[in-house]
Amino acid sequence: MGVIEIFIQVIPYLAVFAILGYIAKLQQNRAKKREEEQKKGIIRTHYIIKTEKILTIFFIVGGFLFGGATVASAIQQDDLFPPLVFSIFFAISLIGSLNMIMWKLEVNGDEITWRSTFGKKRTFQFEDITYCERKKGSMRVYVNGEKLFTIDSNIDKKEFMEDIKRRRIPVKSYWVNKHK
């Protein structure tokens, strides 16, 4: 096996590490900026929480690749299994892309505007939040005891959690409550 063949096999792993490194660097820069603002006593009253753009692009590219693989395998195969597997991955990529493009949480002072994956918008105040629940790095937010939305673990939610802490909104652990 030649050096070129080994290099070709390693390229996907290098691409994944580069993307993850880029995301980590972005989050570090944001954290550093927030830390500097906190040292100066600046409390941001308007911010938007969204999924990282690079992850969105990753899911969109995956959707195109799996969509093409589904069509190509359906044309070339007599067997139904390969197109079915590719179509499942295509559907996951499509739903993931839609979620990453549409989902948004905007905080403007005490007002919170949340837009779901399917475009449903709800506006409420911090005082409406009954409690939050932490589960595996993600945060579930409850309004009047009803789960309103979840901020996934791959989304930088540090500013939102600082607001939750500053307003003394209770944060419970899902696993502690589940196993009592």
C-alpha cells in the first residue's frame, strides 16, 4: 500500500478533527470575550443562541451525499436494502439540517423568543420559567411545569445559564429526580 492510498484513507478523519477543532476554537473565543465582558461588568441583555454554522453545513452536505447515494443505489441495485439504509441516513440528515437552520433562542432583556424546528414561535419572560432540568449536557426549560424547549449539549448556552443563575431559577438534575 502506497503513501497516497494511506493518505486518502486518513483524509476523512483529518477533516472531522479539523471541523471539531474549529468549533472548539470558536467556543473558546466566545468564552474569552464573555469573560472579558464580565470583568468589565458588562451584562449583555440581547443575544441569540443557535447551532454552530459549521455543523449545519456538515448536515446539509451529508444530506446531499446520502440523497445522491440513495438515488444511485436505487438505480444500480436490485436489492432494496442499500437504498433503504441510505434513505434512512438521508432522512436523518434532512431533519438535522432543518433543526439546525430553524431552531433559535433569542433573549432580549427579560423577553425570550423561541423558534422551534418547524418554525413555531413562542415568546415568554424569564419569570414564566418554572424550572430547568439538566440531562447529559443538555438543558430542558419548563414553563408552568410544561417542557417548552431543550437546548442541546452541542449548543453554547453559557450566557443563557448565567441569566438563569442570576434570576435564581431552579436547575434540577434529571437523573437525581428520576431515581428517587
